Amino acid sequence: MPTYPRGSKGWSSLITRSRVESEPSCHARTAHTLRISCARRIPCSCHEWRREVPEAPTDEPGAGAGPVAATVGRATVGAAAWPPADLVAAAVDALRNPGLVVIAGAPGTGRSTVLKRLGETFRGAVFAGGALAMLRGVPALPLSRAVRVRLPSHEAPLLAEAVRSRVRHGLLLLDDLQWADPLTIAALPAIAEHCRIAVTLRTPHRLPGDAEQVLRAAATAWLNVPAMPADAAAALVRQIAPGASTTVVADLVRRAGGVPLAVTALAKHVAQGGTPQDSDKGLAYTVAGALADLNRPARTAMAALGLLGRPVTATVLGEGITELTATGLVEVDAAGIAAPVSPYTAEVAAGLLEPAERVALHRRLAGLVPPREAARHLAAAGASGDAYQVAVRAARTAASTGERAELLLLACDLPGVTAAADVRLEAARAALAAGRPGSCLRVLDADAVTDPAIGAVGAVLRGEALLQQGNAAAAATAVTDVPDDAPADVLGARDRVRLLATLSTDPDAALSRAEELLGVHGDAPAHPGLRAAIAAVRAGTRRPGWEYGLASAASAAGQAGDVLAARWSAWLLVETLTADARLAEASNAAAAAAAACAGDLAYSWQTRFIAAQLWCDALRGEEIDEVVRRAGDLTDRTLPAVARGYAVAAASLAEADGGLLAPARARLDALGGRPSSTGPVLDWVTREAAWLDGQPDHAAGRAGDLPAPPLVDGLRRITARWAAYDAGDTALAAGDAGDRPLAAVAATLDAWKAPDLFAAAAAAWHDLARREEVRCLLAQGLLEDDAELAVPPLLEAERLAEEAGLVVLLGRARRALRRHSIRRDTRGRRAGDDLTDRERDVLRLVANGEPTRRIAGQLGISRETVETHIRSGMRKLGARTRTEAAALAIEELG
């Protein structure tokens, strides 16, 4: 065989002849391979898109009638998948023939996932590559990464031919085209004439020149990834963070703005114990990279939306709004109001500002927003003097107590500015009226009363604030130096503080002092606060007509403009009615007062009344699921200590009654400081949850030193009787009934000594608290040995508990009925090697992490029976542990 030097004409002829001679054998091998793959049903390049693409599940009936497409991504939540299936279906249809498909969208919307699913669905050679931000200047890098070879980087036609010769009938996938070099962009139209190409493009982007117009002209389809629907985003949050409340889920979905990456990142922070305000650094970097591709006016407009924290008129944002709407980062409604699609993106944009730019933007926004917001923007810009003047002027025209308090407190807290004495006094009054005694004490500290301009007025305001915080002794000390020759309104406020401080320590002495004050100020004192205090003394000693006295005092204070006295009287009315077990009246009064506070933006007072209403409803056993939902949402907010105490007590009691004992006890343990007003309430709920959880030794501990209201004290004693009964301690079950017990409490405690009295005790609780009525009927049935006497009250207890959703008490009633051969579980035929219904119920609860005692309590069976069902399930499923058996059962049952 002759030899030829490399590069000569003879060398080229030899190579051509060798290639032609080898082609038949290559074709033969290819045909043989295709026959084998087709016979064995192995997908290969000849199948391309022929494979049926599974239809994405949907919530809408008949929604599957559209084009069939592969679901995008693996994060399936509920019945909806994301990214949407119709987007992939459109891309599949466009790629059945050679062409270019561009998948565009904001950062984090799932463009790369769509590209990945296209590659998984295509049955042929897939060449996947993409651009890199750090190497955007390297010619043809995205294409070289895809085909895994070095490519020509001098001319676009030569590059296109090199890629075409390798891709042929395959699929070329290029990610992050916004980082691509000009040569790659120029070669794509020529490649698309012969090959299937799918690329992703982030918006906004920084493609050179008219590159986007070139792509749009060459594209077979330009597909924009839509925002994730709110229901799908909420389902994804609940999947990642199952413990998140409805309020947290809604706030997180709002901040994410339909961006799946933001939803996932923020939900993970919540699941790990963070707050919705926490952010992921990787997510923030991704968003910041996209914002950097905007022009300067658009970045400034986006940052302005982040600083404002709310939608705003589009004209306020200037010329940058045009690019923001074009890239899909901002939506403008028909009224011309612009809102960011993702508030989180706007927050990141605000965080990217340089300090000087931030100050300048705050100052500019201060001139475009109402005075209330302008004061805060000026304060953020460091212009404390201007912010002080704006805040004080805006407070004079404030429409609500809450807004007035916010502005005046801002004026007093500005650094570098000394607030005038009259402004500090007005701020203290507004803070008290809004239910913020701590803010009042911060504005008027102990040294402030030495200022002659503040003097006695400041002293009585400090005393009132300390009184609202439950520190009666310090309140009395604060008004000690108020002289008797002070103005009448100051004297009335001083006498009010002294009277209420005496009431907390010696009610009888307070009653005598109240009579003396009536002799000085008349039967109806002109000072609304003093009149309310005298009504409070009569209510504390339960004088006849005390309800009318408190209601009339609240009404008179409201008419006189003394908002603090009016709301305080209403609160005292609610607490006193609750203490006397008049729960329905207390709930109605609390609801009315909360509605009145909501109209005045008095958030602290409003949350107090709502929490007290929920506590009353939890005790009554009315709609405990609704109580759990509302109280859980309330505890996720910033609350005053009293409101948080009542809200936690209501949510925990309702959860414990409904069988959610682990969450109930965890909520109680997580609560930090317990104020004196709600300490006894939380102490009893803690004991009650322990008793319901099958731990009577934890329920029978020593009571706290704080005095408890009559109802709570009685409930604590009743729970102690039950704990003693479960522990077999009959001596404790015959204890005393305490001082001044309520009629229903006394009847219940007496019935423990004479079980035939439980029927009367249950009737006494009938209109007060459903759960206590059930407990009385349950005790009657348990303490009766004769089946004819025991079964009727147990059946009634079972009916009432089932209607009210009292799961644990229902289980106790059914367990007691089983002693008399009355069973509620339906026995089917023998299951053989299959799980029985009861075994499935038990294993479901095991999978939820419930211990044996809770499973027994919820299902109304003994602990030994629970263990028997678990062992039987383990044997049938071939599991070595109870956890493994629960996991296998859940997998089998779906």
C-alpha cells in the first residue's frame, strides 16, 4: 500500500476511499442494533417524541382535555404539579421538527427544570450544556459544554456546521442563555434550521445588542414560565413546613410572589424554626444577579417598591416602570397601581442600595407619600429633626388612636432629638389608650417626672402604666408624691391608681376607700377613670349590680373621650364574667369590644379581647376546630403578654381535647414568661393536658402561688380529683372545695364524695362548659358498679363528646362502655394476612409519632390492646420494629 504525506492530495483520497468502504458495515451494525432495540422495546433515537407523555394531574375536572405533556419537576404537591404541564406540552409540540424553543422567565421560576424534563422525555441523543456567568466572554462555551468537544470559535457559520454535524437528530439543550457570548447567539438560528434546540433565558438579561430580536425572529416558540399559583405555592409550603400556620403560609406565599425557588427557600427556613422574614443567601444572590441586568432607573424603581413595602401609583416609580413591566417583575393594574410580582425581589433590590443611595431614595420617597410614612422615611434617612416635625404634625390629624400613638412614639424615640414635654405626655396618653403600657414607661422614665413641665401628670401616667402591667405596688409608689392641690383631673387619676392598687391586695379596704371617695366626688364622679375604678371595686367584691356598674362606667368614659377607661372597664367586665363561669356573656362582650378596637386600630386591646373570646369558646367546647385555627393564627403574631397567654391557653386546651396532645403540650412548654393575670389559667391547662395525656402524676402537682379566679381554681381542683382517681389515691379525691366555689364546681366536688350527685353536677355544667358536663357523666358511669346505672350516663357522655369533638374524653367513655360489653368498633371478617381496620388505625397513629398511651386514649382501648395490634401488624408486614411497620402500612394504604 503506497504511503502519502499527511495533508497531500493522495492522503485526502485515501481517507475518502476508506470512509466509503466502511459505510456498509456501519449501516449493517446500525440496522442490527435497531432490530434488537425494537424487539426488546428499548427506546432509541428512532423513537424521538413518539413515546406517550404522561398527563399532569390537575384539580380541575376535565382539564386533561388539552395537549398531553410531561409534568415538569418532581415537586408534586397535592394534585397539582409544577412547572405546569401545558408549558412542556407546547415545547414538545414545537420540537417535533427542527427549530428553536426559548423558555423565558424570572429567576427561580423553574426554567432549568423545564429543560431537564424535556431532556428526560426525549428518546434520542440529548446534548445538554449552558453558559456560565464567570466565563461569559469565552466564545462558543455553551455549545462546547453541550457537545463535549472544542469547537471553532472564529466564524458563526463554521461553528453552526460543527454543532449540526454532531447533534443531527438529537436534542440540544442550553441553559442560562443570558450569560452566552455573541458568537453562540449568532450561531443558534443556523443550527435551528437543522436541529432541535431548547434554551432558557432569564429575564431581565443583558444580552448584547439586538440579540433578543435575533432569537425571537429565529424561535419556533417563545414560552414564558408563568408564576406559580397561590394554591400550589401554599400546598408546597405545607409539604415542606407542615407545622406552619395559615397566617404564616399566606404571608410566605405573598412574599414569594409565585417564584417556586423563593417558596421553597423561605418554607425551609420556617420548617427549621426560622421566620418567614428569613432569607436564603443563595436565593438572594440569584435575585441580585437578575436585578443587576436592569438599567439604573428600573433598579431604582424596584428598590423604591422594596422600601415602601406596598403597591404604589406607577407614576411615583418614574421611567423605570417600563422595563420592570416588560420583564414581568412588576404588574400594573387598571387603576395605575404598580405592585411587585414578588415582594421578596423588591426587598432584595432595596438591600442592594449603597448607603448614600438609600438615604437619597428615602428622602425622595418622603415627599411622595402621606405624612405618616414620610416621617418614617425621613427617620430612615437620618433626618431626625425633619422626621420629628412631620410626625408631630401628622399626629394632630391622625384618624385613629393606634396611628396617633405610633407617630408620637416615633417622634419621642428619634435619635438626636429631645422631644418637648407636651409631646412626651401626649405620647404617653396615646400609648396607654392603644394598650401599650411598656411604651408609656419608656417615654416617661423615672427621671422624667422630675421635670416640672411633666411633674404630677407624668407621675399618674406612669402609675397607670404600671397598673396595666400588673405591678400594683409600684403603681402606688409612683403616685405617692402627687400633691393634694393638683388639678382635679390629676387628683382623680391619682385616686384611681391608689384605689385599684388597694383592690389587688385588700378588697375589703378598697371597698371602704371607694365609699370615702364617693363622699368626696359624689355618687357619679366626674372623672371617668375614677368612676370606672369604683365600678371595678364593686365588681371585685361582687356587689349586686356590678355588671351594670362596669357597663355604665365604660359607656360614660367613652362619651367623655377617655378611651383608656372605657377599654379597661370593658376588659374587666370580660375577665369578671369569665371568672364567674358566665362564658357565653363574656364571649359576646369580648367580641363587641374587639370590633370597637379594630375600628380605632388599637391592636393591643383588640388582640386581648380576641384571645379572651377564644378562651371562653374553648372552655365551652364550641367549635374547637375553629378555636384551634384562630388561636393558632393569633399566636403567630406579635402580641401583648396577656393576649398571648389567653391565646396559647385556648389553642392548647382545644388541641388537647381534640387529641392533638403532643402539639398542645409543646405549645405550652414553648411559652416563656407567664404574666400574673394568665399564670393560673396556663397552669391549669398544663395540668389538664397532662391528665388527658395519661400522666396523672404531672397533673396533681403543687399549685402555684398566684391567686386563681373562681372558675380556674375550681377546674384545677376537679382535674386534681381526676388525677387522684386515675392514680388510685382516694384520700386526695376527698379534699376541700376551696373558698367561694362556684355552684357547678361545688356540685362536682361534692359528687366525688357521693357519686349519685354527678347527674345534678352534669346538669349544672350543661349551659356552661360541655367538656365538664361530659366529665361528670363519665365519672358517674365509672363510679357505678351496676350496669343499669352506669351505662346511661356513659352513653350520654359518648354522644356529647362525639358531637363536640372531644376525642380523648370520647375514648375514655368508650373504654368505660367496653367494661359493660358495649363496643363501638365494627368487627369484620378475619383478615388473614391483611391488616384489619383497627390495626391500620393504630399504625397510622404510630406513624404520626404518638406513644402507646395516646393511641389508647384516642381509640378508647387499653394499652395492652394497642401493643397487641402493633405486634400483629409487624408480623403481617414482616417488619422488625413498630416504626418500620407504620411506614410499610402508610405505603400500603397510600
